[in-house]
Amino acid sequence: MNTSETVKRRLVGIKGLAAYLDLPEPTIYSWKCRGRFPSGCIVKLGRMLRFDLDEIDKWVNAQRSS
């Protein structure tokens, strides 16, 4: 990954993802535990989880066409 890709990446936590998707936080936790998010969406930084919004957008768009 080059530097410009790193700068473009938008990472958010559980609370930010819940707000972005307009879902309750427990739903995000549940989906994460059940493996509903593709692995490319989740970035683990130490003990913290972050979600890549670019990958989330791709995943959401793929869900629409299903």
C-alpha cells in the first residue's frame, strides 16, 4: 500500500460505523461476531477495532445488487 492510499483510508470505530450505517451499536457488535463483515472491512489496531469506510461502502453496494 502506498502513502496516498493510506491517506485516503477512512477508519472509524464501532460508534462511528453505527452512526454511518444508521444502525444500533449492538447490531454492529453482533454482525462483527457473526462474521457478516468481510475481513477487508476490519482493521485491528492493537486491541481496538476500526472499520475501513471505503470497504464498508463496497460491501453495502454489493448487498444492494444481491
